[in-house]
Amino acid sequence: MNTPLIPELNDVLPLDADQATLVGRLWDPHRGPVPIKVQHGRIHDLSTLAPTLSQLLAWPDAAKAIAAHTGADLGSAHELIQASRFDVASDAAAHVLAPCDLHAIKAAGVTFVASMLERVIEERARGDATRAQSVREAVQAVMGEDLRAVKPGSAQAAELKRVLIEQGVWSQYLEVGIGPDAEVFTKSQPMSAVGVGAEIGIHAGSEWNNPEPEVVLCVSPQGEVIGATLGNDVNLRDFEGRSALLLGKAKDNNASCAIGPFIRLFDARFGLDDVLGLQLELQVLGTEGYELQGMSAMSQISRHPLDIVRQAMGAHHQYPDGMMLFLGTLFAPTQDRPLPGRASGQGFTHRVGDRVRIHSPRLGTLTNWVNTSDQVKPWTYGVGALIADLIKRG
């Protein structure tokens, strides 16, 4: 394979990749998507263990079986990642896909105080970016930073709710932010997520939107957290701000869900405690030279990830093919971005061509490029197409 060098995709693997159990999917032009693992810089076929990644990761001790398996060598991880960038990727050539297939794709919202306050601001501004700064100042004057110490669902949270209602600033976002019940919604459909190097989609009608860098948990059908990866829960602030009932339109658009680069399975070297210590770095680089940087620390999450998992699935709701669960983000960009026809003081919004880089040393790097959802590659390969390819494979 002689793939052109794309520097932005050089540091995709975790720093300690040789000590990690990394799994994902590869597009094979002859067989369709196949489950893979990354080992010593090479990609190995796992399809002789199981035909789909969701089936494989439903096994007890899946990580142990995967680590011991010696599947066919499919090529250099570096070259196959390079081949995944949207402007060189082709169905006629192998390239890396999002590391999930039949999994339900769910997301938790309002799990960090900073982003919770921004959701309140969106709501009170009715999705109008021109009002955001004045609303932000008013909300912060009432609530300050005291919410950081409040445990969701506690007696202290209930008392704070009473006080805020009396002051006239209670919000549905505060309800799910500090109340007993987490916000868990369907982010995207099985098979629809895009992976590293792909374009991500912003609804063409949106004028106020942002990336949401997040840790994404891989959860087995039994509700066990078995691994983690990175995700971008692409968000339309104007749509959701106008009405929470527009959440589906704000969150689920073509290519609006990016997951990758690979799932790091839990083993003796990496587990949930390590996830809670992760820091995520975000960089947005615009074609006009604009740069936005931010950091999201998992240590500041308000709800424990296991509590979110329990609220997402259990006796009340099962996911027989497993679940990918976005844990929410600390990052809600307010840094102003001057754009033609856009007044100052309206904060950040995406522009077509933005490069979005989400990085954490132990999970790697998820890099994508922004376009509108009607201009990115259409989603055409769904569950029916996968079944057809599996039948062909016998």
C-alpha cells in the first residue's frame, strides 16, 4: 500500500499501544467490515473469532481471547489509518472504520457542571447566540460555581433545587444535572458512526454549534463496562436551545457521531479507574487560521460512569448487542470566533473545513474534518447491508 502521508493522522494510536488491547473494524472491499485488533503496529483479522465486533465483545473474557488470537495480518496500522481520511478513503480500498457495529449508541448529557451551565444559558437564550453572553453573566451571578460540590440526587441537591426555584432560575438541565435521574438519549443509530479521518456533519441550518469531546464506554449486553474510546458528540446549540424537544434534530444527523480510533479493552494495565483519571485535549483548527484549544478532565464528572451505565441499561432496558455510551463533556466553548456576517460576542461555532482533534494519551487521537451533513458522504451501509455481506461470507 502506498498511501499519501497525512501528518494529522500520525499520532492516532495510544502512547502505550504495545501494552494495550485495541480492537476496531476495518473496511475490506471484498468482505465488507471485519473486526480487527491492533498489535505491534499491525492490524490483524478477528473475523475467524466472530463475524461482528458486537458479537465478539459480548463474550466473557473477550479481551483474553482477543489477545491470544493470531489472526491474519491485514497490513500496517499506520497506513490503514492514513487511508481512512475522507478525501482518500474509498470503498475499493481497505481503511479503518468506527470501532462499533450493532451496538446501541447512547449518550449522557449534563454530566459536568461547566457544560450544564452552558445548557441552561442556551435554554434561556432560546438558542440565540447573540444573547448568550448577557444570559451567561446573569446565570453565573445567581448560581456561581457552587454546583461543583453538589452530588446529583443528594439531599443537598434537593435543597439547592428548592432555592433556585424560588429565585426563578430552575431549568430542565439542572434537573438532570443535579437531580436523581441522568439524561441518557440515543445519539445515533447502529452502524452510523464515523471513525478517525472521516468528515463529521453539522446540520446546514445551524448557526451555533460545537464539538463535544467525550470518553465513550463500551458496555457488554450484560451491562459490564469492558473498554473505552474517544468520541465527538457533535452538537447544535441553537436547535437544542430553542427547545429540548429538538434534541433528536440537534444530535442525530448524518455523520454527527464520531467514535474512535479504537476501543481499548480493560485488562490488567487499563481499567475504569484509569478512565476516571483521563484528560481529553481538544483542538479546533479553522481554514482561516483560527485555533481553539480546550481540556476536559474526567475527574470533574458529576456522576460516576457506573451510575450512568445502570441508568442506561438493566432490568428496565436491555441492549442485546451491547452499547457505546458517551459520558458527556466538560467542554463548552465560549471563545469568540469572528466570521463574515457574524457579530462579536456570540462565542464559538464551527465553519466548514475545521479540523477537530480529540486526544488522550492512553486512548489515542480522534481527528475529523467538519462539513455540513448534506455534503458529507451519505450513510448507505446499514444493518441490512451487513447481513447481506455476512451471508456471502457463509
